[in-house]
Amino acid sequence: MTNREQKQHEELLKCRANIQRTKELIAFHRDVLRRQERKADEITAKLNAEKMKSLYTALNASGVDIDTLGRQLKTGRLSTKQQNRRKQNLPIPRRRTHNVSHDSL
């Protein structure tokens, strides 16, 4: 083997070793990505459950009958009540907003 062939052979061996290390790194990071995605899904589920719990608590504290509200949503009656209020020119209750001065921002 000539000197030039020897150098190219060594370069080829290094290249193959780098390819193998790269494949191992890709497999490792693929596993890390899967774990992080699973963790994000779990945290999202917990957050949604906490939001629903807070909503339930707020509705219950304000005296809203949650079972009746659920039935109205399923039957579509809730939107019908708002439409009737519009037909009768009655004001539709709005959410309370906080009075925030934009000058203070």
C-alpha cells in the first residue's frame, strides 16, 4: 500500500467511526425527545385538569348549578336564551373586566 492509499484508508476509517457515533447520538436524542414529549403531554393533562377544577370552583362559588349548565350546553338552550334576550332587546350579561389604566403600563 502506498503512502497515499494508507492516508485515504485511515481517513475512511475515521469517517466510518464518525458515522457510527453520529447514529448513536441520533438514537440517544430521539429517546430524549420522546421522553420530553411524554412529559409535556403529562404536564398539559395536569394543567387542563387544574383549569377545569378552578372553573368548577369558581362556578360553584358564584352559585351556578353546574349540572343545569351542562344540560343547557348539551341541548343548545344556553345559546337560545341569549338569542331570546337579543330579540327582546335586553342586555346580554358580559364578563366583568378589570379597570386597568393603560397609562400606568
